[in-house]
Amino acid sequence: MNPSYLIRGALVLACLMETFGAAEAASLKIVKVGAPAINCVFNPTCQVVVTDSLGTIPVPAITGKAPWTDYGPAVLQSRAYAGAAGAPAAGETAYVYRMVMSFAVGAACVNALKLDVGPIKKHYYNLSGALADVFVTTTGGLGTIGLASAAEDGETVTFTFEKPVCAGSAPEKGDTSFFFGFAAAGAPMKTTAKVQVVSGPAVDTPARAPQH
């Protein structure tokens, strides 16, 4: 048999496998929201009590001094708060994240976050309009960079930013994303997220996500 046929056949099979792999990831519906209105989905008083944690993003070749202790200058902020009785998301938990490179100095950027989250819940996060899977708080909160997409593959979701979140040329000149998140039934647990470094490998970062 002509070896060229074997090579072409292997290339075709590889392309098909890549196509099928891409088809397995489902695009999630993202909606932009404002604060404090988003709180009304989780509490009828529109006030929530949050629990925050930080995880160092081990981005190579950055320096900087942040106001928090025990963490590096680049962090992933994980936030959780419970859905109260009488709210649309009663009995569920909000899981909210923010990529913080504000205090990092250098030429490094990150552009995606990958989390094993299990099943997530759809809600009218704007209290009207279409059901959505993911919300991004673009007004009334911190940050300047939103999401371009959220793709679900099994129990894992990859959040891709609309542009890279980068360290700055000087302290407090770096980027931070908007808060973005979703609702899930499981209680919070410690986990490890994957943060994609631009022009580099994905790095492990402590985070919190739903038990499932």
C-alpha cells in the first residue's frame, strides 16, 4: 500500500476526531447584568452575604506587591453566596469569579478559565428576557473585561475573556475582569481551576466550585 494513503488517512481521522471533540462542547448563554440588581435573583431583599477566597495564579515572569497577604500579585477571586427562600434561585448557590491582575507587573496575560462545575442552573438573571446560564456584572461592580464565550464540555466549563487580562507596566496598572458567575445546586467546595496563560501553558489555580 502506498504510504501516502496511510498518511492522508491518518490526517483525515485526526481532523474528524478534532471536529467531534469540538462538537461535544456546548455554548452557554451569557447575559450582562448590573449590581446590585443581580442580587435579587438570589435574595428577595436584593442583599446577599458573600464568602470570598483567593487563589494565586502562578503566572511566570511577573512581579508586584498586592494588598492581600499569602498570595501572589495575580489571583483568581472566588465568591459564593446562598439563594434565600422566596428568591428565584432559592436553595441554590451563586458562584462568582474575578480574574485580578491589577497588582501584577510584567508582560504576561491570561485569557481563559476552566472549571469542573457539574450541572448549572438557568435563570432570568435580568429578571426578564431570555433564560441564561452565565451572568457578567458589567455595571455597578469592579472590572473592565467581560466574557467572549462560555463552553460546557461534560461537567467542565471554559470561560474565555473578550480580550486578555494582563499585568501592567507598573503597580496598579494591570487588568481585572468583571465578576462573572452562575447558579448551581451543590454546596461550595475547594477545587483546582485551570487558567490559560497567553503564549504559555495552563496553570493550576485554587478556586471554589459546586460539589457534584
